[in-house]
Amino acid sequence: MDDNALVFNAGSSSLKFCLYSRGEGQNWRLTARGQIDGIGTSPKLSVKDDAGKSLASDKLDSSIRDGRAALESLAGWLRANYGGSRVVGVGHRVVHGGAKYAGPCIVTPQVMEDLRTLIPLAPLHQPYNLAAIDAVSERLPGVPQVACFDTSFHRGQPAVAELVPLPKELRDAGVQRYGFHGLSYEYIASVLPEVAPDIAGGRVIVAHLGSGASLCAMKNGKSMDSSLGFTALDGLCMGTRPGSMDPGIVLHLFQTLGKTPAEVEKLLYKQSGLIGISGVSNDMRDLLDHPSADAKLAVDYFVYEAAKHIGSLASVLGGVDGIVFTAGIGEHSAEIRRRICDASAWLGVAIDPAANEKHGPKISTPGSRVGVWVVPTNEELMIARHTGRLLGLAGTRA
């Protein structure tokens, strides 16, 4: 009987998963990777094996309206296809670990109680991350679970990078800059010595550009600063979130416009960013193809903010040896990469147009003072590694 380890990355409308398995005395290997999209609207299960061959592409019952129901459906598929195996551990992406959790941990009732208090700081993610843990606990009550936090990689930054300039009693209560997308950044840091050894030990800015977007300044593979702070609203303009803005605007929304807390939360998390500027879409692909002036403005602002934050983080590092693009937009949009690099030319960035169109991996010219790379991220593998280590399981490979 093979042993299996499961990895989950649960969101509001999707459930991503990976299945790792091993036979007797073997290392872990990726068996299947997939997701259930469209939860609550038109759910669909898509699964591929480690070679990219499709194992499933099925429309699911429209009654699947939340993550718990999606997990039940996935459990049925796994049982039908891997029924002779057993699950010996489950790892989860959890967006916010707060000040208490500086690294991955085995889930206990106390851990869950602590993490629920952080839901207001990550309302788009934390409730769904925790709901997946609850659902697994009900279905597999004896199987240990591991929570892996998007904030952990940024712990240990210089004190000034974590500081929020508010009174000490508020800072002592946990108001600080946490940073997010840490599992993605941790993975990139782990593979740079092999993929891009020339910059791996140097000053690197990693651009995690997707529907959620941020930048991380690394020195010798360690996080020095990040564009995201106390919540996932800070920094870059994102698909539906505004990024950095004057906090007085929030006061204006409450005091002058009479908005309620629920209305402001919805505005900031779901109605701002690219969708707010364009009025068209939160998807960069749609905006690049759309003829409207507002769609163009949304793209221009995204590029402007990314280049501005690169300049800011370059000052933190005292210079830049490399820039790495990752995540959905960063890995797949040659146009956005080109425009951000053109705006960063003053740093000595020069890219090869042909290499950029082919999505790298190295897209800078031989004469560029800054090496520029495209490196696909793999948050799920990072979770699997942490899960295996904490539970004393064999190492993963993919």
C-alpha cells in the first residue's frame, strides 16, 4: 500500500491541490496536481500528472458552492483513483501566521484558535484556508496536518522593515509589517542557486505578479523587505486591491462619505485595483487586449507602481544584482515584463526581446548590469517540503 501526502491551497472560489506518493522505501514524488475552479458558480475539476498529462477535466455538480463541498468532491475522485493508498499527512497554505507563528507548524486546536483571530487581517484568504483544515479534520481525523504561512519567510527582517510607526502599545499588540507571498519567495530563494547561481547570493528583487502582487527584496536568499505589510492590501496595485494609498482616504470614506466597515472592506478587497481603475476586468490579459482608455490606464498604473517599488527596494538593498519575475503575470506576460524593465533601465536593466518573448528563463542581455530571470513558482512543493520535515516523512521531489 502506497503512502500519500496531500497539499491544499484553498481560496474563495478555487481549491488547488497536489498529491505526493511513495512506495516502499521510496522518496516522495508528485503524482497529481490539480484544482477545482468556479466554486459557487460553475465548478470544474482539472487534474494532471507529473508529466502534464490530463487525468481529469470534468464539470462538477453546481451544488458545490463552498470549499467544504469541493473537498468532498475531490475526496471522491481521489478515492476512485487512488483508493489503495493511505494519506499520512496534509499540508496547507495559510496566508497569515501573525506575530506568533514564524514558521510552519503542526495544526492543533490552539493553533486553529490563534489563526481564527487573524481572519480580519486576511478576509479573502484566511477563512478558506482554515475551512479546508476543518474539512480534512472531519474526514481524516487521525491524519496530522501542517499549516505553512505566507508570512513566515519575512520574519527576521531588520526591525525598521517590520515597523509600523504607531504607538508602542499597538505595536506590542501585533500591529507590524508582516509581508505575504512568502511561500512563493521561499521557493524562488531555494532554486536560485541552481537556476541563477550568479545572482543567488546577491541582492535580488523578486516580483510575484498575479491577481495578488508584491515584491520582495532579498539578500543572500533572505527577505530584507517586502511591498506588502500588515495586511494584503499594501504595496502594488492588484487585481481587486488598491495597494499603497493615503490612509486618510479610509477616514474620508468613513467620516465624509458615511461608508460602513463592511462597505469599506468590500471596496478595498474586491472593488479596487485593476477592476476599480478599468471598470472592465481584474485580469491583466483582458486589460491588455481591451481598447478603452481606462483599461490602458489600469495597465499603466500597474507598471508604474511595480517600477516605483523596484526603485524603492533597490535603495533598501543598496543596489540590485538580479530581478526575478514569477507568478501568473510575471511568468506569462512578456509585455508587462518588458514595460517594467524598460521603466527600470536606469538601474542598468536591459532585456533581450527574443528571450523575453520565450519567457526565459534568463531574459537580460549579456551587457545588462542586472540579471533578469523568469522563474516559475511552486508554493505547493514548498508546503510539501515543510510538511514532510515536520511530520518526519521522506523528502519530496518534483
